[in-house]
Amino acid sequence: MPDMDTTAEPEGGIARLRLSYAAIAEQLLAHRLAQPDLAAASDNDKTALSQAFHRLAPVFALDHAAAAGEPPRAIIAVLAAGLVEAIQAGASRILLKSASGGLTPLGNGSGADNRCGGLAAEVAADGRARASGEPSSNLACAALTRQDGEIVGVLTLVDKHSGPFDEDDLALAAGVGAYIAELAVTAGLLPWLAQGVRVVPRPALASAGDDAPAKAAILSRILAIALEILAADRGWILLYDPTMDELYTALSEGLGERELRIGAHDGIAGATFRTGELTNIPLAYQDPRFDPSIDWQIGYRTRNILCAPIFSADGQRLGVLQVVNKQHGSFDAADESHLRSLASQMGVTLDYTALFDQVLRMKSHNESMLRSLTNGVLTIDMRGEVTFANQAALATLRRGEGELLGQPLMKVFGEMNAWILEAIDEVANGRAEKQLPNSEFYIESRGEWVSANISLLPLLDSKQNAQGFMLVIENLEGERELRRTMSRYLSNEVIDRLMQDSGEALGGTAQTATTLFSDIRGFTTLSEQLGAAGTVSMLNEYFSYMEDVLTNRSGVIDKYVGDAIMAVFGLPVAAETDAHNSVQAACDMLQVLELLNARRMAAGGGIIRIGVGIATGTVIAGNIGSPKRMDFTVIGDPVNLASRIESMTKLYGADILICAETRRRLVGTPKMRRIDVVRVRGQTRPTNVFEVLEHRAAAWTPALDEAIATYEAGLDAYLAGDWTAAQERFKASLRLRGEDKAAELMVKRCQRYRAIPPPDWDGVSI
């Protein structure tokens, strides 16, 4: 390993290596003297010896050259040439590792060829110096190994004059390689190993607002004054980057479009920033804290340095102000005082710009939030001119940004909307916000009225002084369009509930609802008579009538299934009147159907008969289907029960049948009768079924009341198993009412059960 002096910066700074070249110079000379051409020379033959000393003389001068600031690349070249001379090789080449691990030649070497590729790769992999074992290839390679053992490249030698390379040659090459390794890192020839100092392209200016040029101009002026007053050649303003823990040149002389980055604890700048004390270095290269690689990377020669810390008003260290190379002599106490004052001014400037940037960032953040709002937002200054408009406002007002910004509000809204200006005056006088719900304003350029909720808010400063106003426009056109669309399927009451609801009602829920099924009787025969076109026309006309009836009673049409309608009451939001509304809707359907049939008969068409079944209970409601197709619908036993009950209307000759739970939830006492107790398929518990007769109230007579009472008395006897009494009462009901298909059915059952009584009678025949 080379003779190195590890010198630490004061107060815990980063240690930096100093190389001593005297020892390696002596080793090179001793090795050269041991070569056959000099070892066999006579005392009188001085030419070869003189040439050897002459060629190795630059190596002996390296300590002085390094102290004088000789660039590391020049020192590397001297060491490589000295090694070639000492070993008497034909040429050398230095290969440096890249970030990817490959080997890249440094310059053109000293005429070496490319024969060492494979051997160099092996040496770079394990660090062991080796020579080629083949007589035809006189090659040798030694690793460039740093003091910590890291391999940063390979030193190659070719064509030794006096035979193959031996172990002494390899040992000497490895020693020189250790020097070259440290010099390559110091010179910045290995960017992937850069320590402390980097010269990088200056990034594009990224500032929160328009204050960045002003900030740069002020800092540039202060730096120029510093250079003029202090008679310095160059100066740098280095600011602290907490993310990278580095100092970077916010403004510098001599770097052009490049930026210098220094570790916050490295070099003179790092020491000044870390300690917070001014640093005056009369001889830069003699100070152990100075890093000469900065000079080598930017092509400059630093003689003396004056560096002062920059503080914020609250004492935070912001960076340093550094000037170098006083034109005559070194920096003195007066220069130190001047630089402290200028650094203080920079601190004030940086505080101001930081505060201004913060304000601009807040402004940008607030404007970004306002732009993202779905409501239109306008801000108006005290002169009544628009200063900001988000995209929603532009869309609502049908204007471009250039047509709004800077325009008086009267010009934006026009004389027909002068009431908006009057409302702003009220806000200005009262210093309180004002709400204008369900307003309409006119857009003259389009000839359109816009419905909106308008809010006016004063913009106040910290002293509650008015700075302007904010006008928020909630466009109601979208809501009205949504209402128009929803009104095709839902009642206004349900729409109002949905618009106010959080939206959870559309998810999967279990809740109580009433389901209604209706079906056209004899549809198959009717469709055969009408044909395809006539059937479609009839259904469209029929559904149009029924849809209005159902939605008027807060029903939601779930689906059309052929000629059947399925409607739900109580979804998406439930109400206590859902069951009652469903029964009223069924009665309305039959009354409207009479009007439709009258119209059809007048046009020569056939009449339509329907049956309706209704059931109430807990259903599961939600979006059901596949990812490609979903419907908001309901499932559950009450849905199946309503369908089964509807199919029974043909059996009992009834128009409307409902279950017991629906009957229990009705408001008031509509005209109806209990018609039977049934157990529908898929259910184990029997249920009472009621026939609704309210739609026939206009033709009601006292005889019908007596017929209903008599039928229900017969049903009680029937359920009790008293077939004889039940039969008599059902016959009596027939005499009072005339045509009663349900009573006729019950008479036949009683006759059958009297003849053959059913075992384990529980009152259920179906």
C-alpha cells in the first residue's frame, strides 16, 4: 500500500488522505537499477544510468508538485510513466471501473494495445496481480486498489524488454496502482464513487412563482458588490439542501450552466456551515480542510478563501457566502467585516423570498383546490373585476378564461342579472355571506337561462378588512337532467329521498318492502289475434298507462317480463305507507284499465284483463347481476309470494289479491274480504289471502256487504272442518252476489270434503 497520511478536518470533519510520493519514487528507482541493462553496465557506461535518473526525476518531484496544486490526472500520468521506466515495459494502460462494473480506458494510456482485456477482467474480479503465462503474450495486470480494499480499476503493462514479467514487477505495479486508485477518486474520475464534491448540470428553475427572477437578481447584485468591495476573483453563494444534506451553488461565478454540490460537512464551505463561524484561509492548498478536487473539476486554481455563514432571522443556517482569490495578498479583518454584513443582507433576502414563495405556494394550492371543485367559483376584487375563475365557472357561464379575467362583473353577467351586484353590495355592507338558492340568471350571449344555487362570501384579511368577494355557483342543470331521467322510473317522492340520501340505499341491504306483480290474462290468445306488430303496440300502450299509475303512487318499476309488470314500493327508501300505496296503485291500475279498454273498443280492439298480486316482507335489495350487466332489484320470499298470489287471481276470479302482512299494514279499512288460507310452493307456513274490492266501491251495495260477511263466515266454518255449515254459507253468498268464482270453488271443495274428509286438516287446500 502507498505511504499515506490520514489528516482529519478540525472539529470532526471528514478525514482526507494525503499521499507521500518519496517512498514510491525510491522503489521505482531501486527497481530500475535492478533491471539487467543497468545491473550489467560498467562504471564507465553512464548513458543508460543518466537516462534512467532523468526519466524518474518527475516522480521524485511529485510531493512538491502536489503541494503546488498539480492536477491528479497529471500525477497519474507521471506515476504510470515512472512504472513503465522502472520495469522497462513497452507501454501501460489504466482501465477504470464504470458504474456498471465494466472497464473503461483512461485517456489513450502510453501506447498500450488491447491484448489485456481478459486478463484485466480477472484481476478486477479478485484483485490479484498476475502476468500472462503464454510466451507469445508478454502481459501483466495489477489492480487499482484503494486503502479500504475497494478495486476501482486495473493497471496493465505490456512487452517487457528483458523477458517475462516477474513477481517483483507485479508487486511494484500493485503499489503504484494503489496510488493511482486514490488519485482517480480525488480527481473525480470515478463519478460513482464521488465523495463530498460534485459538479453537475444546473437543473431547470423550479419556483413557486414569479419571485424567482427577482430573488436571483438581488442575490446576484449582493455577490457582485462582495466581489467588488473585497477585490475577489470569484464568489459563490451556497445554500443548504436538507433533502440531500448538501450545499449547492445557488449563484456562482465561473461555473456557467453547472452547479457545484458539496457535502454539508465537507471542505471549507462545509466547515463554515457546520460551525456557523467565518473562515479565512490565506493558503488554500495548505489547509487540510480544502478539497482540491473542486479546482480540478472546474479547471481553476484557488489561492485563498473567505467564507461566511448565512443566517435567517430566527438563527437558522441557510448556507454560506464564499469569495476566493483576493487580487492582491490575502483577505484581512476589514474584508471579514464586509463579508459578514453582506451575508447578513443575503439572509434577509432569503427570508423574504422564502416567505414570498410560501405565500405563492399557498395561493397555488388554494387555486388548485378551487379549480378542482365541481361548483363554479369566481373571485372578485374591490373594483368589481373578476380575478379568478375555475373550470366549472367557465363551463356554467359559457365563457373562456380570457373572456372573464379582468372583466367587470356587470359585463360578465349583464344588466338582466343586476340583482347579483345588488347582493354583492349587501355582502360588502354586512360582511356576512349570502345564500341565493334556486336562482336563475340569464346568459345574453347564448340566450339561455341557468338554474343555480348561488353563494356570496366576503374575502377578509387578518384585520377583517374586505379584500374582495367569492361567488360560488352550484349549477342545477345537471341535477334537473338527472331528475328528468329518474322520473321515467321513480316517483317524485322517491327521487327527492334519493337526492338527499348518501347513496348507501343503492348497495346491498335487507329491508321491508312491498312487491306487486300484474299479468295480462289470456295473453297468449290475445297475442295470436293481434299478431307481432299489434302485440308490441298493445303492450307499449298498456305499459305507458300502468307506469304512470305506479310511479304516481311512489312505486318503482323493477322490470317488465313479457306482459307482466313487477313493481316495488319502499325502495330504495322505505315509508310507512308503502303497503297502502301498493294497494291504491293496484286499484288505480284497474280503473285506468277501464278507460284504456273503452278507448280500445272504440278503435275496434279487444279488451285487456289483468290480475294483481301483492306481498310485503323483508327483501334483499341491491345491484344484482354480472360485472357487464347489473340491475337494481329485489329478491326474497315476499317477492316469490307476490308472484304466486298473482297467479291465484285466475283461480279465485279476483282482480287483486294481497297477503296478510300487506293487509296488516294498510291505512284505514278499504273494502276487501279474506278469500282463503294457502301455502304457496316453496314456503312451509300458510298465509291468509285477501281479495281487494276497493276499486268497485262506486258500484257498491248493502247486498255486497252482506255477501262478503256471509263468505267470511263460511270460510271460518271451512277452516274449522265444518263442511256442511261452510257449504250453506258459501251458497248463501252466491245468492247475494251472483257471479262469485271464489264462492263456487269453495262450495265444490265442501262437497268433496263432506264425501271424503281430508286427514290432518289444517285448513289449507293449496
